[in-house]
Amino acid sequence: MRKFYIFLLMAGVLLLSGCGYNTLQASDEQVKASWSEVVNQYQRRADLVPNLVNTVKGYAAHEKDVLTQVTQARSQAGSITMTPELLNDPVAFAKFQQAQGALTGALSRLLAVSENYPQLKADASFRDLQAQLEGTENRITVARNRYIKSVQDYNVTVRSFPGNLTAKLFGFETKPNFTVENEKAISIAPAVSFDAPAKPAPAK
């Protein structure tokens, strides 16, 4: 009888291996690892924002609207808990993308404003922060690309036969991903004008 149970156990292990269970587990862990790196890089960017805002404020304190937008966008992005559970909720994931996109746009406007202040651009602290921010944006791009690839591989496994049967049996579902459409708007540099509004001609 004991041999029979051992046989059933071994058969079950072989069955799970053959139907893609292990592949699903490995793919899911890869998605989580890739997501952790995305979160790490977004947090790195968020940590740079206060110093960047304070440095700009020292030279351009009257640019209150832009400074406030950056601070608010950072706060909004930070209010979203970036846990692995977020990966299984398309609505929450979309909100996360929107919040990070808003921060990207706000930072672009802040850097555009800095172009109007030569002394700020010459400040060593500002140049260092700008370089760190640019480096972080590059790291975000790399981390996002890895995450996109991981999710793509995972979703293909979940949807393909016979893995889709195993996925349904054990509750594995497709995960939301970053989309190109969401990035189009935030990839366009904002138009910034420093021209003073024209004054109306004096009445005669």
C-alpha cells in the first residue's frame, strides 16, 4: 500500500511538471523579481525629487506652480503601495502608471524651467542632481523593459496549451503590463514659454 501512495505521489509530481506548473511558478517569480527592480528605480527617482525641488527653489522660488506640481506628483505616486498584489489588479496597475507618468511630466517641466536660469544651471548641486535623475530615468527604462519581457513570457505560458489548463486549475491569471499608448503623452517634451503676456495698448 505504501508503494502505491509513493507511486501516486511521483505520478502527481511528473504530471505537474509535464503540464507546465513549474514553468508557471518560475515565470511568476521572474515577474516579481523584475517588478522589484522597477519599484527600486522609481523609489530612487522619488528620493531625488525633494533635493531637486529645494535646489531649484533657491534660484527660482517664484516658479511656485511648477514646484508644487512636482511635489504633488511625487506625493501622488508615493501614495500607491507598489506591492506584488498590484500586478494582479489591472485597475490599480493603471493608476500606478498614471501616477508615475504624472511625475515624469512634472519633472520634465521642472527641468525645462531651469533652462531660464543660467545661475541654476551652473550650480554644481543642480548639475549633479540632474545627472542622477537622467541616470535613474535610464535605469527605469531598462527595468521596465525587463518587466515587460517577463510579463510577456508569463502571459504566453498562462494562455498557451497545456499551461492554460494548469493555470486555470491553480488560479494563475494574466498580468497587466506597461503599454506604449500610456507612454506617448509623457514622452513629449512640454512646451514652456517664458514670454510675458502682452499688455493692452493704453486707451487714447
